[in-house]
Amino acid sequence: MKRSLIKKAVFAAIGAFFSITALANVAKIGDTEYPTLQDALTAAATTADVEVTLIADTTENITVPAGFTGTIDLGGKTLTGNVQATGEESKKIVATIENGSIVVQESKDAIIINANSVVTLAVNVTGSLRHIIRVNADGRCIVNSGIYTLIKDGAGVNILYLAGARAQMTVNGGTFIGQAGLKGGDIYAVQMLGADSKMYINGGDFVGSYGKLFVKTAGSIEIKGGKFFKSTGSNKNDFNPEKFGLVEGYLADTTINPGYYTVAKAYNVAKTIDAAKVTVTGLNDAYACGGKASFTVAANEGFKVTGVTLDGAALTVDENGKYTFTMPEKDVAIVVTTEVASTFDVMINGQPVADADALKDEAKAGTEMTVPETSTWTVEGNVLMKDGAVYVEFADYYTLVINGTTVTLELNKPVIGDSTEGAGDAFKVTAEEVTIKITNYNSALKYGVRSAADISGLSTAAIAPVTPTAGVITLEKAAGDSAFYEVVVSDVDFPVAE
């Protein structure tokens, strides 16, 4: 009796065990469950646009059967193993793998895509010892999202590997990581060996520390987006957008995400800049959308910058003397405006705020004044106002440079040639040609040259009005041994010489 009871108990325990085991299915199609993911995939091979869902973590290597079309939804679970897809001409594979993780611990490629197979990925994959995604001849892969991490202790492995002829891969998104500090050789983000293979990169973050980002011995790469790690040191990558296929109209920018090359669509900069009046340094003809532009503007001699605008909006110079802007998603126009500069300007924090060729009271001619930023500075006529009170008044003086000698001219009063003391001396032309440079050239003023056969005749000589070209008057030597001239600056019309 006891023995019979014991036997019943044992068989009951064994039955309970097998009952529990039978319930431990890991995948399903609709309401039908399967003990393995491979069983579910095999059952789905004859049904179009099917969805196979993983309902429990599983450890198995799976093969997507020929003719499978649909989705492998990992259901947030983990498949420990690898995935291989091989279609047939009459039974092509069109599969999407999403919503979960794949972990490869053996010496295998994580995902292998062979001929007549198109596989779209939106999963997290961690692989060791081999490649993460390998596309062989006539296979195709599309990566939309996910994290793909390569852990390798050997040489010559890749995250994305186009190994066979006519293999194709399109990367629209995702994060691709090659673990740093591993021994045994290079880890490559992308390697292309297949003849006529094609890699299209429209996005994605390549953020690991690689031996090389791209190794291409065959095929072609077209880059229209993405963020690529800019490594330093012994593992410096060889990212070269032009060499590896940066598509026309796109640029690799290092200012959008410092430490990376970020590829984005480029837009043009139209420039309205008079190179004779101003020198602009560091302003490119095009920038990647989102890129930071930084440039300097320096007025050439005799001019000053009155404005720098971006599409009509004023740009201001920063503490480093640079103008900056972020490139929008459109073409832009930069306009630099100038005007003729006075010899002496009042400077507020390094920027001219008013014209004056000589300053009286506190300021002297040629003095550069730096004033506190906390004050409010305005200009009313020829007076500089500090917080509403007169700070300095400008005098109406002008400057000439005659044969290298600086001469001050007072408005409406003649100053003779090479004299800095005032009237009484004539400018004697002894060279064949003399150039007089009016350094504060103002087209609103009138310039005249008065000449005579000798000094005594200066008082009765007529004034011949002249129009300087960029502030320069050239006097030619008169017949005879010498000639005498004086230059007059006025705000009224001169009499016409007879």
C-alpha cells in the first residue's frame, strides 16, 4: 500500500513538471504560442505580413525562413543568440526586427543578412567576438533606431559590415558604439569589402572610440547625415567626408556637437562686402544647418565699419572681436557697411561712437578713450554725452598728410602745404608729382587748391575746386623750377578759377 502511494506521488510530480514545462512557451503568433522563437518563425513562413512576438527571454540562434514577410517583435525581451536571414528568388524575406534586445556571446556575427533578404532593424544589439550587422552578397539592411555595441578582444571586426557583392545598407538612425580600450587591433564602425556595395548614411550617432570609422576597399558611401566621433590620440579615426562620399550640398561641422563631425544640409552665405574698404576673415561661403559661424571684420585704412547685418538684423561683436551666428535652415545674406573714417575717433570699449579729428577740453587729438560700460553714452551734434551730461566736445579740425607729413586744417581757413603752424608758408613742389592724402575725406566738404607763381601772389590767386578720389589729391609740378600751393577745406562753394 505504501509503495503504491509513493508511485502515485512520483508520477504526479513528474506530470506536474511536464505540465509546467509545456506552459513555458517563448513566442506567439496571435493567440497561438510556441516553445521556441524558431518554431514560431517556421510556422509563419507561409503567412504574409505576419507578426511573431517574443513573450519570454530565450537563448537560441534563429534563422528567418525563406518567404517570411512581417515583423519579429521582441516584446521588450532578450534574445541571446544570433539572427540569420537567407531568402530565395521566389521566396524573398522582408522582415522587421524591433522592440527588444539581442545579445551574442558566441563567436558569431550578431545579425547576418544574405541574398534575397531585406531586414529592417530597431533593436538594441550587443555583440562580442564578431561583427554586429553583416550583409553578404545581394542582401539589404535598413537601420532605423536602436543601440549597436561591439565588444571585441581581437582584430578586424566591424559594427556595420558590407561583406558581399551588391550588399546594401541604409542607416536612418541609431547609436553605434565601439568599446574603447580593447586590445588586439582595430574596431571599425563601417567596413566595405563587397564589390558594388552601397552604404547610405542619413542619420545615426557613431559615438565609440574606433581604430577607424570607415574602411572602404570597394563600393560607395553616400553621407547625408549623422554624428561621427572625433577621436584623438593613437586611435585617431580617419573620417574624411569628401573621401568617403559626403553628398553635394551637405557639410561636416564640428561646432554643432563639439567632439564630433555632424553632417547636415548646407546653406549659402551671400556677402555684400566692399573689399577695398573692409577685410572680413573667417566667413565661409556655406555652413551646415545648425553650425556656428564666427568671423572678424576690420576696416581698411581710411574707413570704419558702421554695421554688420544678417538678413537685415544687426550682429554685434563679442568680447573676442568676433561676429557669430548659427546657420538657419535657409540661405542667408551678410552685409557689411562702412563710411569714411575720421583720423581720430572717440572709442567706447573699442568701438568708435563719433567722428572728431581733434578733441578739445579733456580729450586731445589722437586720444583713444575707454569709458565704463555702466554709463550711458550718446552723441548730440559734436558733443559726447555721458549719462546726459557733456563729456567732451569735438572741434572742427581736419587732417592732411602731405608727403608723409601730417598737417592740421581748420575748417574754412587755409593751411599752407607742409606747415603745421598755420598760414604764412607755401607748399613748394619740387618733385614731379606730389600726393596729398586727406585722411578724413568727407564728400560733403569742399576742397580747393590755390596756387601762385610765388608766395607773394598767394593772396590773389584763384582757388580751383577739386574732388578728391578716396581722399587723395595729386598735384603735378608746374612749369619752371618750382610752384607753390595751398589747400583749403570748406563747407561752402569755392569760386571757380578763371
